[in-house]
Amino acid sequence: MSKVITEWTEKTPFQRSGGNNPRVIIGMSGGVDSSVAAALLKEQGYDVIGVTMKLWDGEQTDEGCCSLSAVNDARRVADLLDIPYYVMNFEKEFNEFVIKNFIDEYKAGRTPNPCICCNKYVKFHALLNKAEALGADYVATGHYAKISEKDGIYYLQRAADEKKDQTYFLYDMNQNQLSKTLMPLYAVTKDKTREMARQLGLNVANKKDSQEICFVPDGDYASFIEGIAGKSPEGDFIDEEGNKIGTHKGIIHYTVGQRKGLGIALGYPAYVTKIDPITNKITIGAKGSQLGSALNASNITFNLEGEMRCTAKIRYNTKDAPCTVYPTERGVRVVFDAMQSAITPGQAVVFYDGDTVIGGGIIDA
């Protein structure tokens, strides 16, 4: 194993030589990323303990992160690496901070990002607390992001593989969490991760990436919500002048910027531009109406005393764009240099200074 790993460990800041072996608990989902991360950490001299977090006990396919196959895959990797392995139950925390928020936000006409909530409240809070209770020095994950330190201050920075960079999901990490977290894949591309897994003989080397939310593996968010919170009432589709143009099947079925699956034929491309949970009305606009140049955000993770120039990303799969950020009473107002498509309430806006994450917040409007 050493021969395979050494090529990449030279690029990480975590190489240790001599002295005590710091203990690290790594979250293992049964996927290729966390499996290779565990192998890297062991090669670097850490006392590695593998943990699969049992988050969700609802109905799911056999591909979910809490499925039996995922646990079995993670256990086989741990056996091959000769590291201890455990399954830990975090269902209570996951239900309280992720599932409940997911349902409440959709019912409020917003589109949440449950991965951000999971990272904030479960992986880098509940798991870190558990790790410290077990005498571990760090937690680790297979995320593609870099944690650096200068003069006692820790920074979250983009990964080398720009296509896989996951800093958008991690913007809310605080100094304590950053100082106690290892992400050894920051300098490795996804292709190289798979290559390394194959050379190590890991059974997950060619396992496909998860594309859906772990607790909604079929992608039908509305059915999931209705199964727990009850049916969402029908209401009016209206145009931008307020005229009724159709009937929607419940606001939880829609998100701002949505074009497909509206169920109405208007003779032109139409987009959801506003969801009003008070009146239960959804506004539909023609092409171009989904564009906007500004947003308001709250729950900001940094202090802003005056205007700031930076770049900002309004969803994971878009490129960050130049903008000016202004402080407001409730948070910040962000004005982009160019129009952005589908600025969606409930999603995160994440701010960057080059490759370094400044912080972020939740889009209000």
C-alpha cells in the first residue's frame, strides 16, 4: 500500500514523522472518496478509526449512504486497511436538524440544501463531539476541499480538482471545527482517487457517485415530504400581473427557477419566479424573468462593516461570479456585476476571495 499512496501524500499538509500517532475518526460512507481518504490517513501515520454514520432509517434503495450495502462496503474497506470500524447512530440529530428543516423549508416555499445542514449539525458537530469523547484528535472526511492554517487562523480553500470542489457545502465550518478536521483528498483529482482505489484493490474503486439526497434516493422530494407532513394543498399559478393561468399541485412540488414539470402549456418557455406560501400562489414568468442581479441573505457567518468586493456562488453547480456585498440589518445585500439565473430562496450564497472561502449565508430573496 505504501508504494501506491506515497505518490500523493507528498502533496498533503498532514504528513507526520515520528512521535505519537494522532487518532482520527473518519466518516466512511462506503464510497470511493472516504475509502481512499482512510487509506491516505493510515499511510500518513494516523491512528485511524472508520465510522459509518447511521443517519436515516426510512425507506431507501440499496444505494443510500445508510443502506446495508454501504455499510458492508465500508466494513470491507476497513478490513482491507486493517483499521477498527464501527457504525454509530446519529438518527436523532439528523431528524432534528436536517429532515425537519428540509420539510419546513419546502412548506415555506423555499429550497433548502440538506447537505449543508448535515455538515453543520451532524458531521462537524455531533461526530466531532463523539470523536473527542473517544479521545480522538481529529475527524476526517472524503470531501474535496483544503484546510490551511496561518498564524493560528484556519482557512477553508478550494480543492485542486475544481470540478469536485465541495467548499460550497462546507462554508459554515467554524475555527474549532476547521482546526480538528482533516480532508486529505484536497490535492487529488477524482480520476486519481479512483486510480488509487483500483491499485489498492478496494472494491469501491468504480462505485458511482451519489447524485441524489441520501434520504430521498429516488429524487421525489414532494412525495417524501407528503409522506411525513401530509399533502400540500393545490393553489393558483399566476402570471407576473397577478392573473390566474392555471392550478398547481402544491408548493412543495416547485422551486424558483424551475421550468420543467410545471404541468401548464403557455406556448412559450415559462419559469417559476416566486412562491408565496401565505397566499399559496406561484408566479410564472417568461424567459428572462428568472434572471436577477441582486439578492438578500441572512444567517451570515462573518462580520461585514462596509462594502466588500468578492465573488459569490448561489448554488453548488454554478461558477462563482464577481459581486459587491453590502451590510444590512438582517444580513447582507449582494449585487452581482452580471445577471444570475434562478436566485433561489433557501439556497446558500457562498463568498470567495480567490480560492479562500470568506463565509456565506442563506438566500432570503
